[in-house]
Amino acid sequence: MNQRMIILETMLLIEEGKAGSDKIINQVLDKYDYLKKQERSFIKRVLEGSLERRIEIDYIIDRYSRTKVSAMKPVIRALLRMSVYQLKYMDSVPESAVCNEAVKLVKSKGLAGLCGFVNGVLRNIARDLDKIEYPDEDTKEGMSVKYSCPVWLTEQLICEQGPGNTHKILEASLKPADIFIRTNLSRISVEQLKERIKEEGLGAAPAPYLPYAVRLTDVDSIARINAFGVGLFQIQDIGSMLVTHVAGIRKNDIVLDVCAAPGGKSMHVLDILNGSGHLYAFDISDTKLEMIMENAARSGHSNVDIIMSDASLYNERLEKTADVLIADLPCSGLGVMGRKNDIKYNMTPEKEASLAGLQKEILANVSRYVKPGGILVYSTCTIHRAENEDNVEWITENLPFEPVSLDEYLPVELRCATSAKGYIQLIPGVCECDGFFISKFRRVG
């Protein structure tokens, strides 16, 4: 099976919608782990690029095809999308190779009668690439095409973040996402970790905001890094690290992480506790618990109980037990569009509203587990006001908690008017991390 056939088959799997695109792509790359780094990089780039640029690509195809993209056979639609991405965004791939390989794939799929159609559309697009007219990029429709973001979501971002930040957010979502890691300080120092990584032929550069964070470069497969396999670091974005960082966890604290999978924040808690206190990590399914268990075993932590539990259901045994409770809750995920290419296509205003309701339901429940004087950290990886700022207001009005300033724990460059009031919205493209919302409260009753 050649690289383009792997790409085509994977795109068809993604279109079936049985799993997230990031999960499917990772599974495929693991399956073809024996391929050369250059071949795996080509597969990954075309898959991710074809997905994240889908609206723009469909706009182009529809201008050159009598059959609209929405009406095409899935295999032809996927084939044209991956081919147009190569034509427009991969200068190193000859136009003739893109067109010829596409025709071969059509034949291999038993659709020889459509070879002329596919060849004609692609060659016409290749000839006119520099002449294609786009809508005005200062309108929501133009921004939607330019950044391949649905119109409704583009409009929401403009209303909540302003047009300037919306350009930055959407532009950042199309750039390769940085790989950050958190040093397991209970096992190794930052400088020692950097040396270990460099010895394995990888790059280890400074990361923003946190002294124990490292930016990885020249990475093909995380699983192949020995330092990862023996638990010396955790793959985690800076925004995610900051959630646990601002909590102010102390030795011997009892910490609850109520929606813990895949376990990055839980492992951060355990690293801070360094064998003292105890962590109770909860999530809702065997699959999620297995991810946390795998991370705990690899990192060498034992002062943790990993428990199946629905965070929206009350557990009387947990009443007022937590010195610190971390509630990083299910959300629309709009802050990580650059890592999960299909989030923007699968989200809807109705789903957003449902998630905001679920967040309040969970917060009303788990807040009862915090001791008087204890800390509640509420966070999401989205940039949607109803799930973030509106929930801060709801907590202060409906639960026995008061906001706590984040400034003691934040680097100077992240401190702002709202951080002093107990919350911060990290904006991708503005901040050097994913989009995260972090808020902190102390129980007063």
C-alpha cells in the first residue's frame, strides 16, 4: 500500500465519524511505524492539512466541478480534497505527480469511469491556482473560507474575541502545534532531561511561562523516546500545566481530579506531592481509566486511587474531603482546534449550550467535595464565553466560593486585570500555548 492510498483510506475512516481524527491518524501512524520518517511525515501532513483546510479546499473544488463536493461519492470527495491540498500547500510535490497518482487511485477503487472527471478537475485547478478569487477576508464569510472555519463559529469568535484576535486564533489553528513536555521533577531535573533528549537525537528548546516545561523539536514518534518510556516527562501543553500550577498544591494535600483522563494534570499533581498526600483521579469509562493508569505506572507514582465515577453524580463519601479539587471539565474544545482538526466541524451551538449546562451540573455536585477553606480550580480548553466567564459568574452567585487571585502563580507576562480577579483566558495565537480558561476559588462555607 503506497502513501497516498494510506491517506485516502484514512480519510474515508475519518469521514465515517466513528472516532476523532487525531485518534485515527495516530493509530494509522502507529500501524505504519516501519515506514521512513519522511514517508510518515508526508502522510501526517496531508491528512492533517486536508482536514484543517477542508472548507477552503471544498470552496476551490466547487468552483471547478459541475458536481458539488457535497454530492460526490465519498472516495472521490476524499481523493480530490487530499490532492488539492497537495497542489496548493506542498510545493515540493510536482503537479503531474498529484494528478497522475489521483487517477491511479481512482482506478484502484474500481471507478475507472471517473478518471477523466478527476483528472480534469485537478488539472484545471492546478493551472488556475494563482487566479482563484476569494471572498473579502474581513467578512465572516471570507474569514470562514480563508481559515476553513464554519461561518457560525467565525461569527461567534468575532463577537466574543473581536476581529483582530479572531484572525490570530484561526491563523494559529492552521499552524503546526508545538509539542511541549513537563519535566517529572520528582525524577529528574530540567537540564538533565534536556541532555537525555538531545542524546536521543531530538531537540529540546526552552518553553514559555513555566521553568519545568520544555519544547520538543525534530520529533517523529513520542513512543520511541526512551526518556518518555521510563517516565521522565509527560506530554502536556503549557495551558494544561498552568491549571495545576495555579492550584497551589502543598505537600500532604488531598487532591481530587474529577475528570482526569488522559491524566496529564493528575501526573502533575503527583509530581508536586512527591509521595506525600494522596490523589483521587476519577473518570467515566474503562478506556479513560486505563489511560490514567498507564501514565501513573510509567511515571512511577503510587499515592493515587484511580476510580470510575460520573462527576455529575453525588458521592457522599467525598463530602468535604478535598484540600484541592481540579475540575477540568468536558467542553467544546475550541482552544485546541490546532491539535484536533475536526473539532470545528463537529461542534454546533446546540452542543455548546448542552456542554455549558453539563458544566454547571458537575460543578454544583463536585463543589461539595471541597473542604471549608479548600481550593476549587475550574478549567476548560475552550475560548467560548458561555463555558468560561459565564460559569465563573455562576459559581460566585450560586456556590459557597470566592474567587482567588492567580497572580501569585502566573508569570508576569500572563498577569492581567482578570487574573487578579481569579480567572484568565489564554488565547491561541496571542499566548504561546493552546486556548485554556483557568479559574480559582476558595470555599467559604
